[in-house]
Amino acid sequence: MEEVRIGVFICHCGLNIAKSVDVKALREYASKLPRVVHAVDYEFMCSETGQKMIKDAIKEKNLNRIVVASCSPKLHELTFRRAVKEAGLNPFLFEMANIREHCSWPHMHEPEKATEKAKHILRSSIERCRYLEEIGEKEEAVKPSALIVGGGIAGIQAALSLADYGFDVYLVERTPWLGGKAAQLGRVFPTEDCGICLSPLANETHRKCLYKERIMNHPRINVYTSSTVKALSGYIGNFKARIERKPRFVDEELCVACGECEKVCPVEVPNEVDLGLSKRKAIYKPFAQALPHAYSIDIEHCTKCGECVKVCPTDAINLNGIPERVEVDVGTVIVAAGFDEYEPNGLLGYGTYPNVITQFQLARLLDPSGPTGGRLERPSDSKRPRRIVMVQCVGSRDPEVNPYCS
């Protein structure tokens, strides 16, 4: 069996690493570890000079394993693999230790701890390097299609861009309509456009409204609303996804969105789109421009009284719908699942006093399609407020709630 001869190359990354990690001490430490026959440090290991040092050392020291301690593999792993390959060594006999993002940056003001942690990271990479084996490369056909999870503004923009480049797209949205949180915004900074407007791309000069876009009719985009991804298997370039679509109970092709069904529905529940500031029926469309432009039934609250079926002029309603399962083959997956607004229950009177509301609730009140038609009213009595207090960053940087900054 060939003797393992490891070369260790430690990058200063200017001062990004060297300011908090004692790279000289780290090099000295590495040089004494088992199987390490060569250890050096250099200011920029990713530079042409740094790469030449690696190539020369492989040939002169007869190295057959390489460890580079530097930045994230996402940034320069391919750079170093290429250098190793050009020196005649299998590129997969290379290991990268991240001592920047995982060490020097988070411990910028703790040099002793940073150096000690860097030693642990480097030692584990060297140990792993001992057991690396030569592997080859092979070409695989990649399916020119994409699964996008989330039908908010990010998912929609991704779907349109990929479809325009010739990819088949499967857009999966958990709710019955597209738009996500952006659809709940009236006007947004700095353009004062509605939240659902798509910003122009680099080669475009105009903004695009979702409701005038071809997202529902693009020949390469398949939209699955009221749907979730139940299973995903495979590997990069070749995935198989199983999508489950819950019944809408209203045929999108037949529904003309006349609203007659909504008028006769006896059920009223809090409207989640208006964040509880209004009521909606069990059969509903959240706002006039909702896509798909069709009603949907909230079966959890529907009593199946059948009144909506009686008045539907196009026989679009079927209260006995069942879930559908679809399997699709895709080459890549984009997760654009969105976010949930923090609800500061118990803080500053929120949840106790009706006139204490969140930023999103304010946005709904100011939206012409919102519960007040765009008029700013107090939830308690529908009167116009005379004074307004804005409290920012509620709950942020609180270890009990949100440790991060808003």
C-alpha cells in the first residue's frame, strides 16, 4: 500500500484569517501531525503564486494528499482541485479546511480561541485526508427542467426566468393562489408600486405586473396550487419528485369568478390574507386579481350545505374532489418557501389591545384590496387614528425570541 504523504497549505487570506488566527503557530502544529511531510503558509494561497507552490511541492516532495486551510470550499475548492490535477495528482485526493467562515470571522476578537479552533478544524481535515481514495469523473445527462417550491414573488420570478431560457418548470404552491406575502402588500418602497410587481431584469426597462404576466399560460410552466412536495429522490441533474395536489373543489377552467357562490355561503371565518382584520367565506377568492382567477373551497370550514353548488352558473363546483398525485422528473430544485411574520404576542399590548397591530397588518389596511379599501382605520372602532406610534425591531436580538437582528 502506498505511503500517505500529506502536504498542508495554510492561507492568510490577507488579514481575513491572519488577523485572528496565528497562522505560523498553526503551520508549526500541522507539521508535527502524523503523515504530514510538508507544511507552509502563504498570504494568498488561491493566487497564481500560491497554486504554483502547491504544484511544485507535489512534485518535489512526492505528495499524494493535499490539505488547504483557507476559506469556504464554495469559493475555491474547484480552484485547488484544478491545481492538484495539473500537478498530476487525482483531484479528489484533496481536502479543504474552512478556517475563515468557520473560525476567523466568527472569532474575530478572540485570537487565542480562533487559533485553537483552527487547529481542531485542520487536524480533522488532515485525518480525513488520510482515507481519501482516487475516484474518477463521469458525465451524466441533466434533465432540462426545474422544480420550484413556493409560488411567491421569488418563485414566480425564478419560474419565468427559467422558462424563458427554455427549461420546463414545475411551480408548486401550498396555498390555492400565487403571490405569497408580496400579494398582501399595497405599495412598496422605493417605487410605490404594488408589492407583486416584478422588478425589471438587467436588459429590461419596464416593470411587470404578475396579473398581466403569462405565469398561468406559459407553455413551459406547470403550476400546481394547493400542492406540496411529498417526496424527493435522486441526485443533482436527475431528481424525481412526488407532488400531492389537494382538491380545490372548484374547476379553474369553468369558474368565471362571478362571486355568486360567495354570496350564499353561510360560513364566515377570519381572513388569513387580511391577517384576521376581516372575515371571509368558506368558498372564497382572497383578492380580485388572485391567480388562478378562480374560487376555492376551504374544506376544513365548509359545511357542505350545497348552496354554492345550486347557484353556480357554470357547474364548476364539486364537493367530492379527491387529492391527486403527480410524479415529475427534474434536473434541479429551487426552494423559495418564503417566511412567516413574527407575532409579538404579549409584547407592547399586541394581542390584548386591538389597535396594536403589526407592520403587515398595517400594509393590509393601506392596500386598496385590503379590508378597509385602503383607508387607514382603527380595528377597534373603524375610526381614523389621530396619532400613530411606530415601534421597530420588536422581538429582534432577544435570545428568548429571535437572537438575530431584523
